[in-house]
Amino acid sequence: MPETEESLRTEVLVVGGGPVGLALATELGTRGIRTLLVERNLRHARQPRAKTTNVRSMEHMRRWGLAGRIRAASPLPPDYPTDIIFKTRLFGREITTIRNAFYGAPGANDLYSEHAQWIPQYTVEGVLRDHAATLPDVTLRFGLALESLDQSTDGVTAELTDAETGQRLRVRTDYAVGADGSRSTVRGALGIRMSGNHAFAQNINLVIRAPALREVFAEGRSIMYWLVNPESAAIAGPMDTGDTWYFGFPIPKDAPAPTEPELQALMTAAFGRDVSPEILTIDTWAAHSLLADRYRASRVFLAGDACHLHPPFGGYGMNLGIADGVDLGWKIAARLRGWGGEALLDSYEAERRPVHARVIEEAVANYAVLAPDLLRDGLEEDGARGTAARAEAAALIMEHKPREFRTLGVVLGSHYSGSPVTVPDGSAPPAAQVSDYLPSAHPGCLAPHLWLADGRSLYDLLGPGFTLLVTDPAAEAEAEPLRRAATRLGIPLTVASPGDARLPALYEAPLALVRPDQYVAWRGSRIPDPEALLRTVCGLAQGVQENCANELLEERT
């Protein structure tokens, strides 16, 4: 038995210290919510896993004041091309190239406020961890393993054990969140099951050190090389501009893990020469397509891989979990501070689950065409036969693979139309797209972005709570009644009137109510009942949405 037991009281307990848990803790801590984050491991993994922080995650980093730190922490220089090069072997023949993968090229684009950033997951975790540690209301505790959860009507009690000392920690909290990965202890404690398709195949990722690979940079720099050959079809890429690389490949589902000599032989075949790589880490993983049957059990929630799993093709995984943390974070904060109702917490699953299902479908489609599927006879030959084989492979690549690396329609276009905390306006949601993204202010969509004439991002004008965006100055008189209603209800509200002539057409309404997560909750030309509107979007009253929606539909028609 441990000699001592510690007791703590907090408002939110976050179990899991990866990017999802850290994003959630940051969102909560930024909003003044006392948060305890616990992680069973003392050290973070050094496998890169996710390597791209997409445009939407970078927009959250911008909100938190971290976008510059993320870019400064990247091991690749700002001008490094974010291209995907397809070759027969690393020192072999080039097949084709997909440019500007994940929209990582620097430069202002009206579609988003931040371009994507190539950066290993463990580096992102480091930036988030260092920042969260500076937030007065956030406490980080590593080396603590969750043993049990017990719920009552007014809170949650968690029992944890220190991995090194055996000391027991009892935590009393208002809410708890399991952001503890695919083998979630929290999910198991709640008795929640995952449904879908289990392991398609095994995959092995290596991190290696190989000075001889510097020569590759002279032939064309890339964040990822797809190596298409019959001996060792694989994916590889630089972790920095020095000697560290990642190398990944699939193996049959029930095959034994390769020995180190076999791994060396596979790399020699994939690279096209022996570069004598030093293996630094080995990570074996399986691709799944799974969703949790439910995301909430009373006061305990699931986020990230704890409630959804998919093949890591498309750069969605970590980014999808960060978005979970943001959505859940502002809603829990609203509930704890009294301006959000239970319906707001219920909307977490209602909004995020369809997005997760869509991303899983996309990732599975991407996983269906891997490097071995691109093989063609004669791919490495000289002469007309080789040229024709490479052209055929290039055509196949351009038919199937751009959707994996040009995902703006999914990343920015996924929406919450029909959510119980948005107000319909009679318009139809935008059609689902993958690569193309057409901004829409339909309620439930991400607020369309613009760069303003003074160089600011439109998003920089949005407040930490709700924002009434006045796109047409003629409608500014509507702001004061809404501001008074927000004050009565204790709802944080900012009014922004940028005065940009492009906004009325972009938003198709003179007014738009934007949520703390930058999604549109309502739009229109006048607000018949400001208090009813605010109660609806904050989940404060049942039955209000229908009345509010009917009034607004009458106005629109």
C-alpha cells in the first residue's frame, strides 16, 4: 500500500497528454477553467506520427498566440517546398509530383488565416505543453495512471497512481475527458465500445539517421517521397535538413515483425543503394476504421483517438483531435461559467460525430491506393517502355492521390448544419467536397475568411465568446439589443463591423452570429428575439430553437 494519498479539486480533469489533451487543456485554460491534465507516461514518444499541422489547426494556434512558435519550432526552413514526390526509388527515376501538399506554402490566401505547417507531432506537443504550463489555471502532471472513475450527479471522482512512487491521487472534478488514445482507459471505464473495421494491415515506421541521404536534397526537396518498386514499396521523408529521416511501409496482417537485417535490406531496396542508416526508433501500428458508440457518459467525454480511429492517410488524425478539443473546450467552459446549457454539451457528439464519419470515409479511400498499387511493368526501364510505364503510373497517381494531399474541402468545408445549437435559415448546406473549398456562411459552417485591407485577418476581429459580425454597416442598429440580451444572460459577446465591401456577398446576410470556435450559429438581416437566439445557440432552453428558426425563416422568405 502507498504510504501517502493526495487529494485535488479541479473543474476539468483531462486524461492524456498528447496533442488532443494539450489542445483541450489550452482551450480550457485560456478561458479561465481550472484544469488538471494527467498523463501516464513520463516522456513523450519520439515517433513523428502526424507530420502536418493543417490550416485549421494552425488557425487555432493563431487564436492561442502560438502560430509563430509552431513555425519557429519546425525543423525545416520556411521556404522548404511542401511537395510530394513519387519515384521508383529514392535514388531512382521520378514519376510525378504533387505540389503544395496540405496548402503548406507560405503566403496570404483569403480562404484561411494560416497556411499548414510541416512539423513532427512531438514538436507540436512540446510547444503546446510549454504553453499550457504557463496558463495559471492549468496543471500538468506526468507519470500518473488512471485507475478508476466514479460519477455522481454533481461530479466525478478519479483515482490515479504515480508510476514511480506508487502514491495514490484522488481527484474530484466537475467533468472529465478521456483524450488517452486508441487504447483509452477512460473509454474502458465507461464501458463504451468501438464499432467498425479493425486492423486492415500492419505498418512499420522507422526514424533513422543517414548522412548519405543528404545527396537527395540536390535532386529536389520534398516533405514526402513515395517509393514505387516491387522489392520495397514505401514512404520516406526528411525530419530535418540534416540526417534524420522517417521510413514507413506495410506488412501483411499476421506477418512477424522484420528483423533489423531485414529492415536494412528493405531500406536499401527502397532507397536504391545502401546508405547504412542507423535505426533510432521503431513503431508498429495498425490501420483501423472505428467510431465509439457514444462520446459521452454523463460528466465524462471522449476526444481524439479515444472515440475515432482511421488510417493515417490524408493528414487528418492529430488535426481532427485538436478540433475535438476546441469544440469540447469552449462548450464545457460555457457550461461551467453558467452561460451554456446541457444541450450545448450534448451538441459535442451531434456535431463532431458526422465529421469523424466523413473523415474516416476519406482516409479509407486514401488507404485503398498505396505505393504497391501504383506498380507497373517496366517502371524502371530505359527507353519507350519505361517512359510509357512511368506515364501510366503518373496518370494513376493524379487520378487517385491528390485528394489525399489537397483536402481543403474536408478540413475547412466540414460543417455542423442541423446542429441543435445552430439556427437554420432556409438555405441548404454546401455540397460535400474534398479538394475544393467554397466558403459558406450557412449556419453550421466555418465563418468565411478574408484578409482585410489593413492586413489583419477577419478572424482577428472575432472575440473569445460569440461575435456578432456586421457585414453591412446599415444593420449596426441590430447590435445593441443583442448586446443587452447577452449582458442579461452573462454570455460573452463581441460586435465586429469591419466595413469591408466584400463581406455582404460573402456572408449573404448583413448579420452573422459567430461562435467561439469561429463557426456560424445564425445569420440574417434582423434579430426578432435576441434572447431567444442566444438561448438557442448556447443550449440554454429546449424548444427555443424552433420558435427562433420559424421567425427567422419568415423574415428570410
